[in-house]
Amino acid sequence: MINVPVRAAAAVLIAFTLAACSGKPAADKSAEATANAPEEKVLNVYNWSDYIEPGVIAAFTKETGIKVNYDVFDSNEMLETKLLAGNTGYDLVVPSGSFLYRQIKAGVHSTLDKSQLSNLGNADPAIAGRVAKAFDTDNAHSVNYMWGTSGVGYNVKKIKERMPNAPVDSFAMFYDPKIVSKFADCGVMLLDAPSEVLGTVLIYLGKDANSEKPEDLAAAEKVLLSVRKYIRNFNSSAYIEALANGEACLALGWSGDVLQAKSRAESAKNGVEISYNVPKEGAVMFFDQLAIPKDAKHPKNAHLFINYLLRADVAAKNSNFIQYANGNAASKSMIDASVTGNPNVYPSEAMMQKLVPDLPESPEFNRLLTRSWTRVKTGQ
Amino acid sequence: MSDAFARLDRRARGLLARVRGRNLVIGIPYLWLLLFFVVPFLIVFKISFSEVRLAMPPYAPLFEQAADGSRMVAIFNLGNYGYLLTDSLYFSTFLYSLKVAAVSTLLCLLIGYPMAYAIARARESTRNLLLMLIMLPFWTSFLLRVYAWVGLLKTDGVINNALLAAGLIDQPLSLLYTDFAVYVGIVYSYLPFMILPLYSNLEKHDLTLLEAAADLGARPVTTFLRVTLPLSLPGVVAGCLLVFIPAVGEYVIPSLLGRSDQLMIGRVLSDEFFANRDWPVASAVAIVLLVVLLAPIMLFQRYQNRELEAARR
């Protein structure tokens, strides 16, 4: 008697599997069909947290009538997992260079239709050139949104109290156990971004930041393990608030994030003074790129939004607010002097030469790296 | 003659209709299990034998063209399971997860049993109120309730401040990010799953059995150990499984409250998936977890079958 439901269920199983197998081409067809149809006035954006001037989206909607659904993430890994699974529903995403490179290889992103990007002339050729060389040949799939460095974010008063002559412009702040141990009590945080943090350790050790030699990884892991007990935690977004409210006094963080912590503390008037330095040893440079996934349902709106972000006044507004350097040469004259004049945001030419991009790693090295990262985080 | 046939026909049809109705009723849960358990399981099982690819989705298909393009070859890679054996991380996190789940289950049982007993023996009118109180926390989001524990346990949190103010301690205790915090979180979250099956069992006990035991000279402790406890075993087993199984794979509670130097398997699974983007190894971890969890479920099933048979006899 049980046979009947089992058989019926088996039939459903087969039907389901067939549907699952044929699901992909059907989706492709529907994407083709919508390509020429007028798009509904909606745009789904997935950007980094704390990474836009809040008024910009409203202004874009007012101008174009396109409603923006704005969603945020704080890790490239999370973004990539979603993108590789497909059907994210996002029309515009902002991966960093090395991740973008892998995603282009995996066939995630569509090539940009540059005829729809009239403001592309505003782009900074120096930045676009670096991206084209390392990650996205001919800048075919992406436009630079912001770029920056990872360096030393610190609470001026608390560091001075504990070590008056602290080398605040050096990675030694994190990677020399004798130094970092002095700050363990007031809260030390590192980014939870394995390849980038590895790059900073390798720079500190005087090695190539993008080395994939197992012995270099082992040396870096040794350094990280030797300071592990002084590090309170690893994260890539919560440190902004922690620095701002004095819960943390030292963070390996992204340039603009630390400067946002600084302005948050200033506006809170809590007596916390935050500063950011690009380490003198050099630093890892990241590029956050605007890209459109192939399965985006509103690619035209996404192009419109990229073009809007490329407008010099909009780019300046964003950089003034989030305090990151943008890849928009035309906007530079409109950005506050406090941002453009800050060598830790717009580094000197000499420092620019010392900045290394975080290049994509091979899958084999990625596995070694994440495993090593787990060991570091768990302190084993 | 034809009359007899008609009668037979009618009877046969009736039987058929009845059978069909029953099948329909049985079929629905079967279909449910199939769609939401068997199919996902097979998909995960399939992926666990695949290889990582830089593609969408990021693993190799089951069949693909051979390098020379002449024929289709099946990708069947046992290496993902081998990998779990070579790296001690997986073994130690499995062990830690089982330990945490076992201790939490025991704590839930020790706390939940007296509560369930008290509710089952309470007056009918208060019983419903007490049950309501057990279920009331479910009206708030699970995530929010766990976050609330962060506020309670953290260094300058409610508990530490209260203890400091009372003068019981002069240094704040480090409660958050410890095993203790994980146990608190799991026991707090899963206690209702222990209490409810225990209650529904204890409530059905025939109280005259206790009187009979007392009449025969048994003291309350003996009565409990030899009458109530054995009778409530099915409830104990059900409650323990309902706590143990989700606790082993728990992700949210240890992430928010637990140590950063000891991962639970749920965290490892998510790291494999999100940080390594290695779906095949993540799938292999999931399959192994399932196999580990299947053992207690099957034990329970066998126990239940034996009970049923005993009841029939």
C-alpha cells in the first residue's frame, strides 16, 4: 500500500530534478527577453557598509524616478559566495579588485556598455590603469568607485598614555609583540580579510605582499600567532564604531573607515581622537569596483547609476562624506582640502610607488591561506 | 448473478476509494519529506563528490566533457572526505560540538524535568498559564533573544554591574565569549523543546500508580525512580533529541556568545561555504554531520518501535 505514495513521490522527484536541470537555460532566455524591454524603475544595489553619502541615493531617485533598493555587506567573501550561487537579484555590486578578477573569470559580470557611460571621461586614468593592469583588462567590466589602503587606525590619547613614542606610522604597532602587547588592554582589532592582512604582514617582513610561497605564508602565520593573544577580535566593519566610542584603541583598518570613526567621535564629542596612518613600510592598496552581474534584471538602470556616480560633483560628495579617495580625477578640485590634502587619503607620489595591489591568489593558495587564517583566529 | 457482480463491484470501488484516500493522506507527508529533505540531501550529497571550479555555481558538474572533447566523464571525487580526515580542525570541532550539545542537553534535562513535572501536576487552570509562560519567549525573535544575552553578559553588562554594585566582586567577570555563555545561550533557547515533550508524557501518567506504590510501602524517591521515571522515558528521549540535534549544528549562539579560539561545526561549515567558497568540502562536512546525527535518531526509532510493540502485546 505504501508503494503508491512512494511511486508518486518518485515521479515528483524526477520531475523536480528535470526542472532543476533545465532551470538555467530558461533563466537565460528570460534575461534575453527583458534586455530590450523597457525596465521597471527599480535598481538593486549591493555596496559596502558605510560607503556612500546618504543623500546621493535620494537625489538619484529624484532625478531619474528609479527606486533604489540599497543593501550592504562587509566582506568580499560574502559577496562572492552570493554571486557565484547566482540569481542574487542585485543589479550593481562593488567587489574589490582581486575578487572582481576571479568573478570575471567565473563569468559573473557582464561587460559594460560604455556608450551608456557618458561621464567615463571623468575617471582618473592612473587608477583605471592600475585596475586594468592587475584585475580587469581594458576596464571592460568595471569602473572604479573608491580606493584606499589598509593601515594604522588608533586612539591618539590612549596610545600616547601607554607608549609615548609608539611607532604609529608602522606595521610594528600590530606585528611586534613587544609593542602590541602594550595596547592589549585597550582593545586591538584586525580586519577579517585574510589575503589583505597577509599582505600587510609580508610587507612588514620586507617580502612581496602577493607572495604565494608556502614558507612566506608560514613566516607570516608565525608573526600573527605571536601577537594573537593581544588581539581582541577580527572584523571588517564593527571596528569603526569600536574606535569611535573608545572600546578599541588600535585597529588595522581601511583608510576611510578609520576616518569615519574619527568624524563620528568628533560629532559625538566624547573626547575620543582617532587618527589614521599609511604605514611607512608601504601598504596594500584596494580598489572597489562598480560592476553589473550578468543576471541583473535592470542593467540599464545600473548603467545610469554608475554614470551618476561618475559625475564629478556626486563623486566629490561621496568622498567628502566617506573620506575615501575616489577614482574620479574631475572631482578632485571639488573635494574638501581636508580630504585631498591628507596624505593618508591621497598619498604622496613617493608613497603611491610603495602601495601594492592585493592581487588574486590561486585556488590552491586560497585554501592554504584560509586554513592558516582559521588557525590564527582560533590561536592554535 | 449480475446482482452479485454489482454488489462486488460496489464493494471493490469503495475499497479503492478508501485506499486512495488513505494514500493521499500518507502521501502528503511523504511528499513533504521528499521535497524538503531527500531532494536537498541528494543535491548536497552530489556536490560533496565534486571539485571546486571558478564558475557559477563554483563546483564541477556531475558529468563533463573529457579534455579531448570525445566523451562525457563523470566527476567523482572522494578527496573532500579524505580532506576532512587529514585536517585535525574538523575532528576537533566535531568533538567540541558534540560535547557542547551533550552538556547542554543534560543541563536542559536537569532543569526541564522538574519544570515539566511541576506543570503536569499543577491545577488544570494554572497549567495552561504555565505552558503559556514557557512558550511566550518564542514570540520574540530568536536572534534578538541571543543578542539580549550579549547585553547581559558583557564586561560592562547588566550582570557584572549588578554584582559590582552588590559588592560581591570587585573585578568584572569575563562571562561573554566563554563556554559558559554558549551553555547559557543554548540551554535558554532550547529549554522549551525539552519541557514540552516531557510535559505531554508526564501529564498522561496514571496517578493511581503512585498511590499503589505508596500503599505497597515505596517512599517518594523510590516511587519516582521505579514508576514515574521509567514511564517518562519516551518523553526524556524525545526531549533530549529535540535539544541535542539542533544544538550540535548550532551556529548563531556560539558565533555571538562563544569563544573565538574554539569553533563549532556550524561555524566551520559556514566558513567553508563563505570564506573558502569550497562548496564540495562544505557539503562533505554537512553529510558527515548528518551521519553523526543519524545515529541517535535511529536509536530513538528502534526504541520507539520496541515501545509500540510492547504496548501492543
